[in-house]
Amino acid sequence: MSGVPYKIYLPESAAPRCWHNLRAVMAKMGCLPEPMLHPGTLKLCTKEDLAPVFCDKLIDQELNTTDEYIDIPEELVSFYRMYRPSPLVRAYCLEQRLGTPAAIYYKFEGNNTSGSHKLNSAAAQAFYAKEQGLAHLSTETGAGQWGTALSMACAYYGIDLEVFMVKISAEQKPYRKMVMETYGAKVTPSPSDTTESGRGILAKNPDTGGSLGCAISEAIETAVKKPGCKYVLGSVLDHVLMHQSVIGLETKAACDMYGIKPDIIIGCAGGGSNLGGLMSPFIADKLTGKNNMRFIAAEPASCPTLTRGKYAYDFGDTGRTTPLVKMYTLGCGFMPAPGHAGGLRYHGMSPVLSKLYHDGHIEARSYVQNEAFEAAVQFARCEGTLPAPESSHAIKCALDEALKCKETGEKKTIVFGLSGTGFFDMAAYGSYTGGGLTDYAPTDEDLQAGFDSLPVIK
């Protein structure tokens, strides 16, 4: 056993006081993602175009491609102190069980009441909404981590919140809904009959279990129509990844403290906020020639955005109301399988991660549900923490890489993101342990139906 402790906690004084803006580094290196386009004019989106939907300060952050570091407001630093810094954990027990020479570490983001990394951006977005004098926010949530985190943040800052939760998730995870309501949020299963976009989706597909694209459409419509309300989201866009960079900055500081030199960094990827935040300072160093690490995005085979998607401009929502974003996408009309219990349901991927993947700087793997849950259970029985189903994709990838080291004898250092806990996901775990969890991967015909919804840009 090495001299590295099981859990590395940074001293409070070493916690990040700035976010890391990876786009500024990408701009300097000439690999900036393509800009957002106005869906009507196809011209570059301006701050004025985005103002009806988003908070002013968040728009400024979204469009910032010059400042590599952006100060975290002091009031928000104080909020983060309630649960940050989070630990970087050496998975000694898992290493021994696998018999691998690899060193395995995980950055644990489940040590707050919301149970995931989502609170890092939820707190920031609620803070800026309060600063702007807003009384209401609207949002979507898939598996429920984002809705839970934002309901906590809005309760803290005294802001009303309406959450549109993917219908199948609301049915599978009733306690997530109850927690959000406990913190004061109004939760509506999506698609619903409370919005024009929801009614339109139901008219075409009345039995749909919903998708994040559906929920986003309803949340944006609510924000635009309700006075004193703005829309916030938990992944995909650049300012969200920037807020999540506290994960990577803390990880890098902890590695520097003990001389840990990662070879591989792994994160689950749905919209990209968790992996984007974890790898931000590390991949900035790779882009500038300071390291040669590998970065792997682990995604579900049932929603294989990077591994089987197309790199194209697409809408962020099913209702086709958002700006057009260049990303890896399955098409805004893609609907995940109703039995999809493992989270990571979004049809598109962060423009930043998409560009890095397209340029060959990161890799991607996809896993079916049963192999991801098998990895989660193996991890839980060794390390004692029950992972979120989303995180289990990263665990599966880390196990695969560690077993490769066992075969080759290489002593690589693997760091993965344990983005949250699975205590609200017991129905999914019950399906797995009871043998009722189904594996599903869309056929080429299924994917083509989604690709057919891509906008035609001339």
C-alpha cells in the first residue's frame, strides 16, 4: 500500500476561488467549438437573442472565450464551503479485488444532500438569478439529480422553481419528486398538458415516456411566458461545464499534493457537465502540450450520442425552440427506450466535449445497462458506496482499463468521476438484482428516425 491516504481532502483554504473556462484555452489553440446560431436567422446568437431565456450573468459566461479563469462570487464560495472540497478517494479495496497493478482513484461528488455534482452549478445559477432580482426559475430534469440540486439552491436563495421531470423518471423515482417538493419546487411529469409544446408532443405520441428534449421545451416555454422567470439547465452549455470545473480543479490540486500523475481520466457523459468539469484543467494542459493523458467518455448504449451520433447543428429540445448548437447528436426527435433506467438520456452532447471528441482529444465508450449495473454492484461491495446509475458507466470503463493493466502488467493511474449516489435509484437496482433490467441499443432504423429530425441548414 502506498503512502497516499484513502481519502484526500484539500484544506478549505485550498478550495478553488475561480472557475476554469476551458473555452478560453480552446480559443487560444484554435479549436473553439462552432458558435450557437439563432434558429430563425441562422446568424450568430447574441446576448440580446439569449436574454429572454437566460440570466444576464450566465449569458456573459456562456459567451466568454477570453478569460481562462473567472472569479467565483464570495457569497457562492461560502455556499460551496457547506460541502466542498469533496474527497479524491484511492480505491484500494477495489484494486485488491481486481488484482490489478493500476492505481484507481475516484472523485466523489455525492457528499451533499442532492446526492450529486449538480449542486455546483445549481447554486451558481440560483445565485445569479437572485442577484438579477428574479422571483421564478424553470428547468427540466431527467433522472432527478439536477432538479433535486436546483430545488435545494432555490430554497436557499428564496426563488420559486418549476421542474419538468421526464415522465418515465418521475414514475421510476417518486422519492426524487418528493424531495424536490420538500424543498418547495413544483414538479410536473413531462410531457404534460400544461404547455403548448407538451400538448403538441402528446398529440403525436400520447404514450411517450418523455425525454430531456421534451422537458426542456416545456421549461423554456414556461420561462418565456411567465413574468420574472428565466430558464436554467444542468448540463450541455458552456457556463454549466465551467461551474463544474471546481471538480477538476480540486482533483488536480489533490493530485499535485501527493505527486499523483493520472494516465487516464474517465467520466460518465449524458450532456457532459460531469466529465467536462472533471477533465477541464487536465485537458487544457493536454491541449497546450503539458501532458499526454487519455480522456474517456462513458455513455449508455441506449442513448449513444458520441459513439453513434452525428456531428451536426441541432436543436437542444424536442419542440425546436432553442438556438442551434453544433454537437454530437441523435437528433432532437430521438426518444430513449422507456425501460432506460440508467440515466444519461439526452439526445445531444456538450459542444465543448463534442468538439474535443471530433478532433480526437477524447475517446468514447458505450455500455448496456446490465454491464453498467454489474460494475456498480461490484464497486459498492468493495468500496461501500452505492453509485448513481449514471456513475456506473464510468465505473465499468475504469474496471475495463484496470483489467487491461492486469493483463499487460502496466502500472497506470486511473481517475474517474463518481458523480453521485444511487439511493434514490433503488427501483433500478431492484430490477437489476431481480433479473428484470433489460438491455437495449437502438437499431440503425431507430437512430435514423432521430437523424431525420435534424434541421436542414443551407
